[in-house]
Amino acid sequence: MTVCSTAFQTLGRAQARALGNSNLPIAVIPHPFGGRSREEVRKIAEQCVVDIAKLLAGEKP
């Protein structure tokens, strides 16, 4: 599993395919990060934890 931002989602999937792991679960978080408040970052992080847990359970986030 890996985590990437929306700006790099396509690249992340391409890299996974190139490395022979086209089914690599990827948790995607919104881009950009800069300029966000602490509360916004906290909400993004909390959602990312939920998404990672779903991916680990074999579910789609």
C-alpha cells in the first residue's frame, strides 16, 4: 500500500504497474497541502486513516 496526493495518483498507479504490482492499493489524499489550516489537515488525516483501514480490509475507500 502507498499514500499519494491527487496530483500524483496517476503517476503512483503507473509506477505500481511498472513495478509489476498493478493492484497496489493506494490511499489518495487531496492536493495541495500548503496553505491548509490545522483543522483541515486533521480532517484529511482522519479520512486517510479510514481509507487505509478500508484498503487493508480489501474494501474500496
